[in-house]
Amino acid sequence: MPSGDDARPTFVLVHGSCSSSFMWAPIQRELALLGHRSFAVDLPGHGFDAQYPVAYQAPQDLDAWAAEPSTLAGVTLRDNVDMVVDIV
């Protein structure tokens, strides 16, 4: 069994939909102040990997955006689970 600092758990923080790992920054700061380690996961298609259609960007073309498939259309719950399991 690990001893000392290695015996403490590492908190793996997972965001919900329409968010990213950045939402955990205040919590991670507080955990660090208490001496805890943490790792915030970005699920597939979120955070720095997020992609936005050209129609969404300025100037917005709402008609084109309404007809364009979501950039997350191919991401499944299994993809999210696999990402978290790989991290853990």
C-alpha cells in the first residue's frame, strides 16, 4: 500500500453537457489548498477540442447554423465513458 502523499486519492472531475474542464478551476484551487490532487477531464468534443460551425461564428448565419449538424452528433455516451475510464 502506498504511504505518505501517494496514499491520498486523486479527484477526477468530470463536467456535464455544454461545459468543459474549466468549470472545475475554483474547486481544483480549493482542493489544492487542502492538499488534494485533482484532474479535470474534458469529454470528447469539449474544452480545447470543441469545434464550432462557421455559421455560428461572427457574423452568425442562423439559417445555415439551423441546418448544420452538431459537431457532437457522432459522439456517444460510450465515447465519454471510454475517455474517463482511460484517464482513471
